[in-house]
Amino acid sequence: MLSFIPYSHQMSNCFTFAHVYMFEHRNDTLTIFKGEKIWVS
């Protein structure tokens, strides 16, 4: 999750939103992380 911080900072606000979402929904952390990874591609 820590490595996700620098990525969001460099990428669009979408990552920031996802990052916050991960904190709000810890259970969906993996889902959000995987989804955001796809967006990067």
C-alpha cells in the first residue's frame, strides 16, 4: 500500500481517490489495487 502512494502522486487524481477508498474499505483493498493497476496500463 505504501508503494501505491508515490504512484498516485505521479498519476492522475484517480489514484488518489482509489488510495482513499482503500483506507475506507480495507476489505476491498486488493480489488481496488488490481483495478487501478489495470488503469495504469
